[in-house]
Amino acid sequence: MQEKVLIATEKPFAESARKSMVKMFEEAGLKPVVLEKYKDPKDLLSAFSDVAAAVVRSDNVTKEVLEAGKGLKLVVRAGAGYDNIDCASAKARKVIVENTPGQNSNAVAELAFGLMIMIARGKYSGKSGTELRGKSLGVHALGNIGKIVASLGKAFGMDVCAFDPFVDQCVFDDCCATRVKTIEDLYSTSDYISLHIPKTPQTVKSINYDLLSRMKKGGTLVNTARAEVIHEEDLLRIMGERSDVKYASDIAPANAAAFLEKFADRVYFTPKKMGAQTAEANTNAGIAAARQIIAFLKEGKVLNQVNP
Ligand code: 3PG
């Protein structure tokens, strides 16, 4: 009997990406099932019930979803961050979780500049704005996305520095970013700070009052990582205390209304997480996910596992 593979995306892939994945699964002798734009999490539960593997994006793969997947062996997060998957429960059930690192990085990095320009140009209101050239850019974490952001910052004529205690000096050298020793230095010297830390128990709410209060005069914080890494109450407080601080984020904070009501001209939020929402990123991440699933189901190969 053909094994079933689920493509479950509340926020669908570009059609061309989805079609390529479906074709790959069919050619590999697997049976693809597509669940898109679902509204009720229960639909995800029932879709997982009879599949051997699943591709998801930011879809919440909870303990309940995993339990519903009686024959589930593998979940591939088509993307980088896997904070939406209960990796511990998956491990307990011997379900492998993988991601597709780097596949959508360029799209996210480009959006970081889209957000910077949005703020620099007064949200395209017609008011006179400023340019990025000659400004300082602080990249908070030099992973796949941060490295591209640093390189693009150079191309914009920005003065690029970065903070990342987990990577070697050669990574800073490769993307021509000056290494700053402390996170406080990054925040106090940068006109633009671009956040690229993952959401983990350690990073949630880690961008707090102490750090935010060090932001350079007129500084803009750009968040294409996760809303939850920001301590939102502290950010609200700082923006109330300092009329020079600006914030742009790919997906609104929980209390977006308060930000928009008080600081409308200094904040911008995308309506949905848009960083990886390009045809190219969808194709790269979707095809990588499909390849990983086929490699596992047909050859037993495990690639990019994140819950060893
Ligand atoms: C990621 O972690 O890869 C990005 O946040 C993309 O998320 P998305 O697939 O939901 O757009």
C-alpha cells in the first residue's frame, strides 16, 4: 500500500512550489495529501491520522497532533525555526523532526531591509525620510539569515557590526561584519538592529528593558525572528519613555493595538508572517522538505534532524 505524505500549511506555499512537491511524492510512489488554509486545528489532527510523514510551515504540531498521527514517522518543518513543533513529544513517540536550514534565508533577509526602508521612509506617508547608506547596522546573531543581512547591509553602504557568541571569527570576516563583544554594545551603537535569534526558552522575552533602554538615539529595531523574543511590555514602556525609538516586525506583537494606538508612525507590523513568503523560498524549502521525506521513507536516510 502507498504511504501517505501530508503537506499541511495554514499559510499555503506558492502554487508552483506545492505542485513540484506533489509531483516529487507521486514519482517516488508516495501518496500526497494537501491541507491548506485550514481554520480549525482539529482539521490538522484528522489530517495527521493516517500519514507516514508530513511537511509543515509554522503550523502548530502539538502533542495532540502527534498523538493523532498513529503511523507518523517524520515531520519536516519547511523552514528554519521549529519552535512550532513539540520536539520532545515527537521524540517520545519516536517521530523524527527535521528542518530545512538556509532554504528561505534570502527571502527573510530581504524583508529585513524592506522593513528598515519602510521605517526610514516614514511608512511611505509622503513625509521626507532618511536613507540607509552611512547608517550603522547591528546584526543580532549571525546564522544563515544574519549573514545575508550583514552582506546586504554592506551593499547598502551601511557600517555593519554583529553580535554572536556562538560563531567563529571567520563567520564575521566572511560577511565583513565587525565583531562587537557585548550585546549591550550592539544595541547602543546601531542605528538599525536586525534580530535573528531563534525562539527558545532562553531567548523568549530576552530583548528586555535593560537592552532596549540602551538603544542608540533614533534607533530602529527590526524583528524578522519571532515576536516572542521581545519583552513586549518593556518595549511598550521604552517607546513611551523615548519618542525616538522605532520598531518594525514581521508579524504583530500580541498587544499590537496598544503599539498602533500610541506610536502609529513609529511601528510597522506585517499582517501575516511574510519573511519566507516568496515563490523562491517556498520552492527551495518545499523541495528540500520533499527530498528529505523521500530520502527517509525510501532509503531510511535522516537529514537535518532537530530532535536527536
Ligand atoms: C522560518 O522559521 O523558517 C520562518 O519563520 C518561515 O516561517 P513560515 O514558513 O511560516 O513562513
